[in-house]
Amino acid sequence: MIGGNPHEDHLVLAASWWKHGVIYQIYPRSFLDTNGDGIGDLEGIIERLDYLAWLQVDAIWISPIYPSPMADFGYDITNYCDIAPVFGELACFMRLLDEAHRRAIRVILDLVPNHTSDRHPWFVDSRASPTSSKREWYIWRDAKADRAPPNNWMSNFGGSAWEWDAGTSQYYYHAFLKEQPDLNWRNPQVRAALYCVMRFWLDLGVDGFRIDVLWHLIKDAAFRDNPPNPAYAPGQPDINRYLQIYSADQPEIADVVSEMRDVVEAYPDRVLIGEIYLPLQRLVSYYGEGLAGIHLPFNFQLLFTAWRASSIAALITEYELALPVGAWPNWVLGNHDHSRIATRIGIHQARVAAMLLLTLRGTPTLYYGDEIGMRDVPIPFEAVQDPWERKEPGLGLGRDPQRTPMQWDRSNLAGFSSALPWLPVAADHARINVAVEREDPASILTLYRRLIMLRRASPALTQGAYLPLSVGDNVLCYERVKGDQRFQVALNFDSKPKAVRLPPWPGSRVLLSTTRQSPDTSNPLVLQSDEGVIVGASPDSERAA
């Protein structure tokens, strides 16, 4: 058995919505435009809350909506305590918060503590003079001989991470764009200022934060050069040239994580989610000593693991064994920085992926549009918006393809806007959209909704232990168990039919298939190509429905 005692009551678990809920990420620029400027807005999110309630998600995580010059589309912030006019105003956000809560939907904001915009008043002050009271709020260093950068650290968006400032004759550090200078998190004043930001939004009633690039906050105090990456090859992004040993994930980050947790602990039932792209053994350290750190360090391993049953089974086992005692797991299939799941593995396996995500132990996170099978949209050069693609063109690094407008209906612009959208609408939107799929009992949207409904009604799926059954011939089988409730999941990662024999369980039947309305109920069970099934006894709510 892996991942908990199947007979344990988990009374504390039931009180924590983020342990049994489904989180839905909204990229606001692309969700719904209500004012005809081609860019999604807060009114658009409000207008679609009923859809999200119908889908039965428990929380929405909204990518940055703060005032920003939009050099990196909201991740370069000029004011942490307001709303960008392109999205609306603070009063509109408060209405969104009220309307979401009225529908029992929690609201999670993106917190971007690693860097600000270079137009933020803090940086303007810091840049004004070496003696500025805000100088040490950012990372300034003298040049080496011949005005060379202080070290070899690279920007995640290409080139050196150091930008020369002629006005004060020093370099400042930016892990991303030069328009995004990094804050100095070794400075207690910086920490205090960002904790005040957190309290501002918590006081308004937000339900937690997804913390952007959390593992970047603390850098090596001696600013040592990063060692060369022996696996680097031409054609890879600049950031791969060196191993980020000293520019991120420093031991002192544990203190910051603990302090952030202390901030939210003053508010009932809030959640901290950390964006952390690290190997599992390092990732789980962010739960903190005694689980006093981040509630959910994001587990992105499904984004990169080979899509084969054996690889996925090994990943699940490795992750479950790495988790500290009592830590709650989580799983992510897609987000705004990576190619969509339907593009990565194909639309048929995307249905299998949906069943995997919503039956594994832990909190699942959905990316807007994945529930209708949206795919990456080819972006012509003249329409490129992403600064990473512009800085390192031709390497396939652009993130625009997975950020295109949500496909609501079959109308000209997919029901997203009355104006030309900021990114192109997918050519397939007439058949891949919410309106069409809501009426189709065989659609991937219907599958997602049925999976979420089954999950919500089943303690074994939300709280139970994970027990591996078998993996072989590219089929993965496992059980989820809590008390007397048991579900068996069989996932065929292959394009050929496969027969599987599941342990018999009294009263069980096939409850849900990714492909068939009336799946085979024999044992051995013959899975169709690209099919996943859930076997078990129907929860009471499903019988009533």
C-alpha cells in the first residue's frame, strides 16, 4: 500500500477544502472579453462562474491581474494592491469574490514575490541613486573587469541575467526579463512589504495564493558562478547552459516559506501553493519541517514524464514515497507555460489523462480549456506576443500557443470577444467548444464533469489510499480505498485493445469509461484502445442522480 491508511478517518482532511477540491486555472487575458478590447477581463470571469459551478470545480486560480506594463503579461507588477485597468477595477474584483463565494467557489490569486516591474515605484527609487533607501530592496552588484557581469547567471528568457545601469554604474539582477528586476529577499524590509501585500488580499477575502517561482527567491550570498551543464547542447535555451546551483533553491528559502505560512495561518482555511520546478526530492522539502511550509508545492512531473504506463507508475510510486508523513500530494497536467495535454499526447490519450488526474491521490489542477480538449494554436511570427519567443526565436519555447482564447461556442470568434482577440482563436473552435460539448454525452467535457462528480461523491477518491495493482503491456491499474469503499482504475496507454484482470470486489461494476457509454463488464476486462475505466460500487449521490 502507498499513500495513507485506507481505514483512517482523516477528520482533519474533511475540513480542508484544498485537500479534496479541484482547482481550475484561469488565464484572464484569454477567458472571456466583455468590453470589446480583445482581452479577457474580470467581468468575463464573473459571467462564466455558472459554467464553473456546473463543471463543479472548487476553486479558481487567477493568473496575475495587478497593474502592469505587460512586458510579461502581468508578471511584471507596478502595484501589488490594485487591479490592472485592462481587467477591471478593485470593486469588480470584490464582486467576483462575492459571486464566486456565493457559488461555493474559492478564489486563489497569483502572488509574484520574486520580482517587480522596472516601473514599480520601489525600483524607480532603488535605481535613482546608490544611496537610495530602496537600493538594497533589489540585487545590485559591481561589474568585473572590463565591465563584465558579476557572474555567469543566465536569464530564464535568454542572455545574461545582469543588466547594466549607466546612471548608477552597477548591474542589477533579473532572473527573467530586464523589465523584471529581482527583489532582494535577504532584506527584512522586502519580506515585510510582501507580507503586507498578502494580508491586504487575505483581509479582502481571497482564499490563498499560488506563489510564482518560489524556488527563485533566495540566491547564493556569495554570487558564485553556476557550474556548466554537461547535458547542454546547441538548440537548447540559454538557461540550460549552466546548472542553477547558486541562482535558486538556496537553503535559506526555508525561512521565507515558514514566514509566508505564518502569515496565512492568521486566517482560517487558506492555502499556499508553490510554483517549484525541482526534482521530487527537493520539491517535497518545501512542505517544511513538521509540514509548516507550503501546503501544496506544485508537482509538475506529469508535464515531463514519458506517457507510458510504466513511466507513470514509477513516477507515482517515487512521489508517494518521497512525500513527508502527512503531506498532501497534488498533480498538474497543464498550465500557461507548457504545451496543452491534448497536443502533447493526442486527444484520445487526453481523455485517459483526465481520468488519471481525477483519480490519483491528491489535489488536481485543471488548466482552462483542457476540459474541452483545446490544443496548442500555431502562432504566425507576426502575431507572437510571448517575450520568451521573441528573445530566443525558433527554439519552440513560445508560450502563446497554449494561451489562446477560450472556445465558448461555434461563432466567429468562439464567443470570446466581439473584437480581434489578442491571440488567434483556434481553427477548430466550431466543433471544440463548451456549447457543443455540453450537449454531447460522449464529449471530453462531459467526461470531465462526470469524473469530477464521481470524485466529489466518493471519499475513496478524495481522501483514500492509493494502492498499485499492476502495470504491464502499457496498462496501469490501481485502487483507491477508504474504509469499505473501493475503486479500481484501469488505464490503457496504448492504441491497441488490452485485456486486464482486476481483483474481484463484491457489488462492483464499471462506473465510468473514457470512451464508451456501456463498457464491457466481464473479467478479464477488455479495454478498448486509449480507454480508461473506473470500477466500483456507485456512490449514493450517483444512485440518486
